[in-house]
Amino acid sequence: MKIFKTVKCTYPLISVLLLLLWVSCSQQLLFSSKTESQKEAESLFKWFRNNPPGSNASGVGLRREKSATLDRQGWELDSETWKAYRASWSENPVEAANMEKNHPILYYLRHTSNQAIKEIKNTNINDGAVIWKFYNMGYVIKTKDACIGIDLVSPGLTELTDILDLTIVSHTHHDHKDIPFLEAMTAAGKPVYSPFYSNGIVINSTEEINFGEVNIRFTMNDQRGTPVIVSQIDCGKSADNFTMYHIADSRILEELNPTRSINLLVLHISNSISIFDVIERIKPEATAFDHVMELGHPVGKYRWSYDYTYNKIKKLPAPSSYVLTWGEQLKIVPVQQ
């Protein structure tokens, strides 16, 4: 009887353990199973990370060649599918995951965003700065004193509300703002600077703020009647006062007036204002050409490819002309005295 009772008690226990083992293995198989296009996306991102703009190994021609994959995948996605995806990443994550399996460019965006977010959260900085590129014209700048976002649009951004000290939204257009993210920042008590978001701090004239040693100077510009903030972000002494000048969708050349030398100009590739005139006026050390592969615009109408971008800037000095892909980073190392 004792043996019978033991077997009787042990049998369901073994069954439960086997069931748990099966569930665990099934989950691992489910989450480790990736399509060929997803594997290609991860491999491509790894290549870009290992060959940043300006590095000897990359070469403009090679980066342009690699970007052709993103152009092809991006052109396969229509703007209505993009809008559905944007809604799903905060409202229906399961649907978003399904769309990422069916559309390689969406998986690439998710993968690169996840990697950048993880790095932002885990990177400690004592001097210098690190800048991460997000989607259309989005950036995160992290120094020893501050972590700042600007024009962030990407899945998973709410994970950054704990680490970001503030975020900036240059203007109200959909490709520069993510309302659920802004609401999460507000709920966390973090300031949102923009010309339109009433729950944040509304900027409509020249203004300066300081966060630790970081200084940010806001000035106003315009895009067809829409107010646009221009942000001059001085990363402070520990980063050799590395300064980004983010002009977003500005169209008034005469109103672009930085008050110090600019290390990195963030410039729209095609916005009814000559990129060459802007560069001549600002005279930056380097320029990041942006608003590339913005999927909310229809194919053939305000959706510019990487190939178009490289072709437009081909006569500019290659070492100082950056075409960053999603999730890439720039490391600013101060000059040793």
C-alpha cells in the first residue's frame, strides 16, 4: 500500500513537471524562432554598429550599399500600415509583434530601438557623451549630468521615462511626437518642452535652461505656419562643450543663429531650404542628414530614401557628413589635456 500511495502521489507530480518542461521548451522555441528577414535585420544592424560613419572600415560607398536593404524594405511598407503599427505598439503589442514578423522594416525598427534603449539605461558616463539615433529625427544625448531626448518616435520609449531627465519635441507633426510617450513622461514628473503640449512646458520664444552642466538654448523657427523649436544643446565641460544644433523641420534660414561653434548639425535632407545654404551659414564640424525613411509619408511623396540622401550629399566632405541609421550611436570623447 505504501508503494502504491507513493506512486499515486508521484505520478501527478511527474506529470506537472513534464508539463512545465514542455511549456518552457515551447516558449523558448517560440521566442528564439526568427525568420530569415529578422536574422538579416539583426546582422545588418550589427554591421552598421561596427562600421560607424567616419570610421576607416565603413567608407561612404559601403554604408550606402548596406542601406539599400533598408530602402527596399521601407519601400515595401505603405503609410497606412505604418499608422496601424504606430497605434499597435502601445495599444496592442501582440498585433505589433505580428506586424514585425510580416514586415522586415518594422522588425528592424523594433530591434534597433530595443538595443538603443537597453544601452541608454545601462551606460554610465563620467566624461564625454553618447548620442543615440532614433527613427526619423530622434536623438537621446547622455552625459554625466543629464539624459535628454529630442523628437523621439519609436516603440518602447516608455521604458526611458525613468532615465530621461527631460524631452524636447520640436513641433506638433506626427513624425516628431509620440503622445503616449509624452504622457508617460508627464506622469513620471519629467518636463516636456514643446511649442504645443499643454501638459508640459510650452516654448514660443527664445529661452535657455540648464541641467547640471548641460545648457540648452531654444529659439523659434517655422514650417509652413507650424512653430518649430530649434535646440542648441551644449553638453558641458566634461564633454568639451560638444554642442548639437537640432533644427528639425525649420524653413527660415535667417532665423538659424547659433551662439557658439556647432559640433553636430542635425539637418532635414529635403525641406524647402537648401542644405548647402544651412551648412554654409552654421559651419558645423559635422552634419547628420535626417528625415530619411519616414514611413508615415506615402512612397514617392516626402519619403526620402537613403540612396537619395547619399546622392544629394555626394559632393560634401564624406568624413563630416553622417547618414545615421536607426539605433546607431556617436561617442563623444573629450580631448585629453
